[in-house]
Amino acid sequence: MSTTRKASAVILAGLITGLLAGAGLGVMWAALAPRVPLVVGPGLSYPQGYQPEGYLAADLAFGVLALVAGVLVTIGLAYMRREHLFSVLVAGILAGVVGTFAMWFVGTRLGSVDIEGLVATTTEELVVDAPLEVTLAGMFLMWPIAASVVVTILALSDWLSGRRRGTG
């Protein structure tokens, strides 16, 4: 029974840590990510010039923050419950899903602009910063993938050390 309790404790810790870390990283992402200038006029909005590097830089900032969070949070979870890596894997992936959603939600809300409202109410063209968004869907997988890689490395390390001792 205590094994189940400990496994559920690490999963709960992963969910809580993922939510809190994701919200904090959302604030960091909103502060770090560059914004693309957007021209807004009566009935229209379009990026000022062709600037894919602005969108790519925002995606990369999101991905790097998620990758680092995935590694650090999963190492912390493994420190909590190293003897049962499956619960660490589940907790790390759940932390990644919850944390990535929180990071995206907070970051996009802090970097939001009501473009449709500006288009509807403006009478002349003006330049504003485009809302913050993730354009590369793969960036949402960075945290769970990092968690999976950390657990895989730990499992491989445990297996190799067991083979050296002759117990694996």
C-alpha cells in the first residue's frame, strides 16, 4: 500500500510542480519572446514585412524553456522516487502536459492584443505588436519528450549499474 501512496505522491507532485513551473515560465516566455510588428487598418491586419524569424524566435524561446523545465522537473521527481521510475515517467509526462498548457496559456494572455477589436474600431493604419503565439506545434511536445529522455537515461543507468554488479 505504501508503494501506491508514494507513486501517487510523486504524480501529484508532478502535476503541482508542472502547473506552477509552467505558469512562471509563461511569464518568462512573454518577457523573452520577440514580437512581430503587425499593421492594423480599417478591415485588415497583416505583418509588417516578411518576418518569419520573429515567429521562429518566439517558438524557439518557448521550446527551450519547456526543454529545460522538462529536464529539471523530471530530475527533481526522480530524486523523490528513484526506485520506481515508472511513476516518475508518468509524473514527468503529466507535469509536461500541464506545464506546457499553463506556459502557453499565461504567455499568450500576457502577450495578447485584441486585433479584431482594433481592426473593427481603427480608422487609419497603425503598427502594433502581434499577439504572442506558438506556430510550431512540435514545441508543445518539448517538455514531455525531455521528461521521457531523462527517465530513459536513468533507467539505462540503473540497468548498466545492475549488470556491473551482476544483478541485472
